[in-house]
Amino acid sequence: MKLRLLPPLVAAVLFLPALRAQDDNVRIYGQARDQATDRLLHDYVVIATDTADTTERWSATVDLKGKYELKLPYDRVYRVEMSAPERWSKHVLVDVHDVDPGMRRTGFSLFIELSLIAPYDIGDPALLHKPMGIARYSPRKKNMVWDEAYTKRIKEQWDAEGRRKEAQRRSSDKKP
């Protein structure tokens, strides 16, 4: 089989749309796991919603390896939600305003992985509506930065909910 190379100008013109697409979109990709088993899920849906205009939505197709990818316009805040059958949905907020033009030209990506859990009688239903994390682009760091204080607080709330659920389970196990 003979390999045919394209002249440099033709090759550059063919790849211009791909290079331009990186300029216009942030790539958000990742996977979801089952919290109980830590196995990758493949039966989940990812939807990104522009928080300023909730009619603007993007969805991702999950591949057989359980991975997804979204390409979203810059200069917006997104609610990125993962949901799966017989599991609670979880979401994060991602702010991609003010991403450095140099970063846009070379392409900018963010990996997001969430663990989804089977529903149960939750003590604090409002917890289901809170984001699991908040990420913002930092011009100073030229990268996405997760709000670690917020993440710590929400994790503590979920941990307390887990302890409550476990205590409730132990209590019901003791009843005749």
C-alpha cells in the first residue's frame, strides 16, 4: 500500500476547520462511576445547560467504555449534569469566562468524573440540588480552578448523609 502525502498548503486548508473549532469551544470530557462498586457506568447521560439561558443545552453520547465528550462555547457558565437509570443525578458548575486567547487557540479541556449512587430516603433532599463542585477559569493560573472550600463543605454534607443512612440501616437491622 502506497502512502500519499498531501502538499503542505492543501493539508493546512483541510485542517483549518479543526483548528478553528478549538478556538470556539472548550472540551469537557470524563466518565461516571457507580459509587457502590466503583465500576465505570456506560448507561448514563451528560447534559450541559447554559445557566444564563436554560434553553441552550448540549448532550453527550456515552461510548462503550463509559466516556463522554462535550464541546461547548466559551464565555458561559454551565451546569454539567450526569444522570443514569436508578441513580441520583449529580452536577457541577463550570465557568469558562475569560479563558486566555492563547489557551483557546491551542484547545482547552476539563476532565469531570462523578460517582452516581442509587436513590434512598435522603434526610436532606435539598442536598440533591446542590452542585458537587464549582470550577472557574483563573486568568492568573491560566487553568480551571475548583473551589476547594465549597467541595469540602459539600463532601462533608454527603458524608454526614451517608453516616445517617448507615445508622438508620443498623437501627433497622436490630429490630425483630
